Amino acid sequence: MQDMRQLIIMTIPSEIAVLVERLNRELNEIEQVATEGLRLANLILESFPNNFVIVQLFGFLNSSLFFVGISRQKIENNLEYLSATDVLNEDRIQEVGQDLAIELGRILETKIAVIQIKTRLENLQ
């Protein structure tokens, strides 16, 4: 799968490739921070298992990891759509660029929320 992704990225315009790399970096960071947040939430829940707020934060972090997977699939689908033809046309490139830019907005919003939640959990330690 990684080899296919590399081949696809090599055949797309550099602007799209740069955006895809940024998206992947942001998703990796969300995954890392959310995983650490889940670890912290688990520690707190061991002492306070009925704490509704911590349960909600735990749920959001789990949903964020699900979001990362969905976003990676959307990126992959966009790259496959872009490379599905032998000749790239400007409309297809623009369409994929817009879709990826919208996805970047969603990713950044999620990243901010995940970082805030992790910080909140750290402060409860």
C-alpha cells in the first residue's frame, strides 16, 4: 500500500503532493496526541470511573482516532481519483486541491481540540 501511495504522489502536481504531506503530518500528530490523551484519561478513570466529563473526553479522543482513519481514506481516494486518468486536467487538479484544502481545515480544527483536551487531562494529573 505504501509503494502505491508513493507512486501516486510521484505522478501528481507538486502543490498537491505538498498538501498531502502536510495533511499526513497533521494526522500523525493528531494520532500521537490523541493516543497520549487516551492514556491520561485511562489513568484518571481508574481513580474516578464515574467521572462523566472524563468519559466524554475519552470518547472524543477515540472519535478523533476514527476521524484520522477516515481522513486518510479520503486523501487516498482523492489521490486515486486524480491519478485515474493518463492526462491530468486543470479542473480535476483544482477539484482535488479544494477537497484536500477543506479536509485540512477539518484536520486542523480536530488537532486544536485534541491538543486542548490532552492539556486539560494533563492539568488534572
